Amino acid sequence: MKIKPPDRIIRISHSDPQGRARIRPRHIYILPTRYGVIFALLLLLLLIGSINYANNLAFFLTFLLAGLGIVATLHTWRNLVDLELTIGNSDPVFAGQPASFTLHLNNSRDGERPSIQLQIDNLPAATTDLAGRSRDSLRLQRNTSKRGVLPLGRVTVSSHYPLGLLRAWSYVEMDATCLVYPKPSTTRPPATMQGYDRSSSGDKGVGVDDFVGIRPYRPGDSPKHIHWKALANERGLQTKQFGGDRADRLWLDWDSMPGVEREDRLSRICRGILDACDREQEFGLNIPGTELNPSRGQNHRHRCLAALANFGETA
Amino acid sequence: MRVQDREPLSRSLLSALIILLVAAAVPHFFHLHLWITLFFLASVALRVASMVRPELLPGKLLLFLLAVAGLVNVTLNYPVLFSGETAIALMTSMVGLKLLEINTRRDLFIVVFIGYFLLATQFLFNQDMWMVGYVILLTAALTGVLLENSRHRPSGNPIKTYWKSLALLLQALPVMLVLFVFFPRLSGPIWSLDSPDISGITGLGDSITMGSISGLVLSPAVAFRVEFSGPKPAPPKRYWRGPILWDTDGRNWTRGKPLTNEPLVMKPNSPVIDYFITLEPSGRRWVMVLDLPKAVPEQAKVLGDFQVIRQKPIYDRIRYQASSWLFYNTGKITPEELKRGLQLPGNITQRMRHLVEEWKSVAANDLDVVNQALRHFRNEEFYYTLRPPLLSSNPVDQFMFESRRGFCEHFATSFTLLMRLAGIPSRVVTGYQGGEYNPLGDHLVVRQSDAHAWSEVWLPEAGWVRVDPTAAVAPERIERSFEFDTGLADGLLGAPIRFGNVHLGMVGNMLKQLRWGVDAVNASWHRWVLGYTEERQSRLMHMLGLDFLQGRRLGLAMVVFAAITVLLLGVAIWYKGRNRIDAVYADYLRFCSKLKHRGITRRDTEGPLDYLKRICRQRPDIKHGATQITQLYIKLRYSHSSGKNDQRSFHSMVRRFRP
């Protein structure tokens, strides 16, 4: 049974700047589950029967079960109170892939906290049993449809321990975000990028100044240029290519695709970045507001994709 | 609707449910028809078999057919629909079938609830203390199933789960006590499944069939209430006169034709007692009066045998005034009374005659014969029990010489018959004996369980005289009944109390002491638990000085006291489970804060060792102390050694630390 009170009046815990949140006693809501309602009906039935037969032992059992229900309310509440949540890492994803957020749960009490459930919106929930004085991590997944910064949103922390007759829950607003890159387009950006690549073919293997790429080893290549690291990684014998200042530096340029709609353009550039990374090619990014000089490597890739993700979002 | 609801039940939970449900049903087997028990056991067997071979589990159609079969089974064995027994039989059958239908976690809840219900119904048949223990143990086990089910993963430790659910029940106990004590008790049932027509109300009938009842159901329902204008008669004098039985065929005792004579003028030997009676509807014509009536209410008349009847049956609660004499002499006997008071049935046996001849041979007069008979009941091994064995076609003979166990009806009818055999006119009187005094309402409550039967003999000097042979055998019945302890004997099921003047050895004496102990416990059990009625509730309130708590206010008090109890429980539970920073960590935090004042603040991400490095770099002068503290902290914190000495020295080290 879930009710949605208006946001104005509900109590929500917020995470502190360190990304921690603690469930406070007065922030916990509690209501009977469907089974709790059936249990209440059973109690009513037992009570009527007890009154009718004036049977004191039946009264005894009825009241014992009623007491059990009340005690269970306290325990369900206690199962959540003072539980600590901390934001964990969330790796960037491409739009369309599920974003996954990690939340760390910390039980700093000696007693266990079974059946702790985390849920965002109506998405599949994650559940765990926390032992006494222990930590655990749960992953929450959220579907992505568009690029940008995806906030985790309001997490519902709930528990129906000990009897399953009652469900206690609390809303926690965690400052966790996940960066969503644009969805890579199936269309590649134009093969010849406009802009300032000085030669579309370059002078591969001729110059000596800058590393421009690798190619399979050919007899006669200088041993100095053999890519030993690749050999050590069992990727076969490869030769590092060096070029002069006319090296083939790929520029992924916003203006190279006139007439293409904005998001589509970002998608295509995203595809271009992925392709360039696959080829271990050096590339630069030029979109309005951001210009990143040609480089390579995971950090560069992330910086470029993040620029695409945040395009037009922030000043 | 959670996804979990549709998850299949784990095998261990399923087995636990089957075992617990069978255990909850087992006590019913003793009073259910064999066929109902067999049906239930067959369902259980099918369920168990299908755990090994799932293809045996019946489908929807077969299940429906089985349900029909169960229904037919019940109707064949229980012709009376809408009786409590039929309901229990039906429920037991259907519970068996429900076992065949448990598949998911959702079914688990339903089955556990059915289990609770089944346990509650046990109290309709058995109110012994051991049954309460049995029910509590099973309730805890069923609760344990809920506990286990509400975890994400099984705990793998059933014993621990069971203890936990016992602990939950223990915490529920204070709430239960408050509700039990303060829940307003009603004096009568809301509806009665067992008596669709009003004449079926338990209580007095207008006939007695000896030996046909193997168990007297003690109903705490109120028969009538009495307010005395003057002093109350002593408990052993509280005989409430009902129908008088004259005619017998040796087994049945009935009223027969009403006497034609007017009641004889009595010679009262005591002052008149005036009282008001509020009679609950009985569906009968007779009204209750204290023995022996002087003035009777309007719309009623006294018959020749001092039975008071009204024109019409009583279907509404009535209140009337009456007055009685406790001591009296009815004087002469009429020829009709003499004739009817000496009628004998055809089944008088030789040994009955011998017994009476024996009494007569040593007796000087009729009074002596009566005393001989009472002495016989007292000295021979007669037992007073509410669960006597069934008797055959000649119940008096069998009772007098063989079974020798029975309750008031047995004693009264046998005694009357033997008196007639001795040539003393006699009759059986039915009514009520005793009553419970309610000081708050200043009235006496007489319950259906106070129903009684005694005898009246005519003696030339005294007229009709009341003789209660039950009192000779079980004086407790007469002396204690005002405490609603007529159920006393019920508590000693199968072990009838012996009231005879027999010599007991030392072991016998010890056994007697033990029996008195058991008796005392049983008496309290009956008094404070089973017999906790409206009257007793107001008496308790009176004792607690809470006289003003009545009716609606009592309900309000229940809510208030329950709320206070829950609040206290909540505080206790919260206090026990609050986040406690352990002492070692608290000391370490003090160490950090001391350094913070000297400008070396520990960063959030900094471990103790990194912090120590930084401290040593910045303040080489305190290197020694800081290192000692940090090392001991790491030892205490991470090596799981909870040495009390280490903790103490750590504490003093931190205290003495002066950066």
C-alpha cells in the first residue's frame, strides 16, 4: 500500500555535503501492508468471537496478537531509525543504458537490520539484510533516455521487518548524480572533417616529432619504433608511427554537419569520439563553448564526452 | 503489490507451515468425528507426498472436487448446521485443503492467520493451563515463520528466530495484560451459534436424564441477579428453587402432572427475607425464588410443591420482588404427594434393596435412614466430577455400585430413588445453588454454571426437608460455588477429586497436600482468568480504587493505559537499539579534538596511521605519546581484542595526553 502525500508536507531527509544522510526518528512513515489489514480483520473476528463466547482465553490470545501487532510497529520503525546512507560512485553511461547508483548503508548499531529496501520511483527495488555493526552497498538502476546530469532523485528507504504486516518508509534526497553521455549515433560523422586538420592523410611514419598512431609491423621498420608495450600485452608486433607537424589530427567539429539537428549532431560527434578511441587516434573537440585540444587516453575521452553531455546545460 | 508476493515459498518455510498447522489442529482431533480427522490427515499426507513428487499436487478442478468431498463429509457427520462443532469440523477440513494450495509467499500469510485462528478455537473446548502453554508456543512458532519470511535472505538459524519471536510475544505481554484487564466485559453473548431458538439456552431443563450427559458445559452466562433488601443468606443457604421432578422411569425424571392441591400453609421458623430478582430470558414458564417462597411475584403462582410458575414463557428480561423463609416446616403431606412421592420405577435391583434394608435395620426412624444414606455417600468412594462416564439402561444401579462418579444430578436422583425405596416420600428439586456477590452493584449474580439439583424428603416431624447429597460428597461444591469455582472440578479433568473419610498414609498425605496445591492454583486460574467476568472486573476496579471506570469509561481507560504502555515500550525499544559510539572510538575522538586545538585537524578521509605520520611531522615533540595512543587504538579497534585492561589504559592515556 503506497500513498503519495503532496511534496510540501512530507518529510524528507537530505544528504549532507559529504554525501551522507541519516534517517531521523520523525522522518519515518509507517502503515500496514495488505497483510496487516487482513491481520486486523482477523483480530476483529477473534474479538467478536471472544465476546460472544465470553471466553477469556480467546480474549487472551486476541489481545496477545494485538499486542504483537503494536510491538511490531515499534520494531519496524526501529529497523529504519538511525540508518546511515552514503553516496557511492556512479560510472557515466550512454543515454539509453541504465544508470546505476551505488549507495552505501551503514548500520552502526549492535543489532541487525534485516530487510532494508531501497527504491526510486517504482523501479525495481534493491534489498539487503544488514547485520549488526556492518556496512553494505546496494545498487539502484535508473533508465536513461537523454544526455545530461541525471540526479538520483528521491530514494525511498523501507522495511517490513519483523512481521511483514507493516511497512515503514522514509524519503531520502541524496545528492548523487550520474553523468549521461549522448547516445552514440549509428551514423558516423563526415569522414573528412572540416576545420583545421592540415592534411587528411598526413605523413605517417615519415616525421619524427609526434606520435600519431600505430600500424602492424612491417619488415624494415626501425626497432626503435616497435610498440613494445603492445607486444608485452600480446597484441602482436606493432610499429609506432610518428609524424611531423602535418600529423593526422582529427578534429570533431560542431560545424562540420550543417543542417543536422542539435542532439543528433551530439550523437554523431559521440560516435566519432568512440571510433577515434577505438583506433587510438588523437582527436580534438570543438563545439560551441568548448574547445578541447587533440589528445588521447581515457581522461581525454571522458572530458570530451562530458562536454557533450553537459552541452547547453550550464553556462 | 510487491514482486516478492509471488515468489515461491522456500521448502523449509513450507515444511514449517505444514507442521505448525497440523500441530494447531491436533487437539481438535479428540472431539471431532474420526472422518473429519481422517480427511484432514489425508490432505496433509497428500501435501507431504507432493513435496517429493510435485506432480501429485492436485490441480484446480481436483481441488474443487476435494472441497466438495470435504463439505459432504462434514454434513454427513454433523447433521446440525450452524453449530459451533460443525463450524470447527468444516474449518479443520478446509485448512487441510488450504495446505494443498500454498505456493507463494502470499499464501504464507493467509496460512499463518488461519493457524492463529485455529489456535483460538482450541479454547472453546479446552481451557486448561497446559493448553495455554501449548497455544503460546505455537503462536510463537507461527510468528517465527512471519519473521523468517520478512527477511530478505533466510537467517539459517531457526532457533534464533524462535527466540526472537518469543521475545516479541514477551514484549506484547504488557499490552495484552492492559487490554485483558480493562476491556469491558459483556454479561451475555451477542449472538449464539449453538442455540438458534431461545429455549436452547443452557441452563435448567424440565427433566433430567441420568447418565446421558458425559460432560456438563459450564456456561458463565448469567441466569439471574438478586438484590437483597436486608441481610443476605449465607452461601450454603442460597438454594434457588426451580422445577420439581416427581415422575421417573428409572432413567428420566420429569415434572409430570402439576399437583392439584394448594401449597400448604407453612410454619415459618425464621424471619422473612425480601429480595428483587432480575431474571434473564429462559424461554420457560418458571421463575426462580429462594427456598422456600412466601410471597411470589405478580403474574405468577405457587404450586403445591412450591414451584413458582408464570402464565407465559419468559422471553424478555424480567424483574420481580419476592420473599422467602430459610427455615420452615411444611407440615402434613397430602395423599397425592404421598402417592407420587413413593412411586418406583421397574428397574429396582436386588442390591439396591439390600442396601436400603441395611440402612433401615440400623435406623430408628426416617431421619436416621436419611443420615445413613448420606453417610454412605460420604464414606464410600464416591467422586464428584463434571465428566462422569456414560451410564447404561439402569443408571442408578450402575452409579451406586459401579461407576460412583457423577455430579449433582446423579447424586440427587439416586438418593431420591433410594429414599422412596425406603418408604420415605421424596422428590427431586432442580434450580441453582450459590451465586457470586458483586460488592459494587451490591447484588448476587447467579450463573448457568450454578445450576444444581437436590432432593426433598418428607419427614413426619419436619415436613418437606431439603437434603443435598452432593454436599455430603463434595461440600466444596456448596461452600465455594459463590466464587464461580464450580469449574474447579473441570480443571482436574480425568483426575476426579476424592472426598471420602479414608485413611491416608504419609505418601497419601503428601499427595493430598500436592492436590491442595494444584487445587489452589486451579482455583486462582478459574477465578482470575477463566472467571474474569463483568462482576469480577468491577470488583477489581473497586479494589484498584477505580470505581468510576465503567462501561464506556472503562473502554477509554483501556485505550489510555494501552497507549501509555506502548509509549513506555517504544522508549525501551528505542533506548536498547540506539546508536552507541563505543567507548574506544569516543576516546579516540577526544584525542583528535585535543590535537585539533593545537592546529592538527584530522581530515575526513585520513586513517589513524596517516594522521599519526602528519602529527609526527608537525610536532616531533609529542611523537611518542601519539604513537602509543594510535597503536593501542588500532589494536583495540581492528584486532577484535576487547581486553578490558587495554581499554582502561587507552582511556587514561588519552586523558593524560597533552599536546
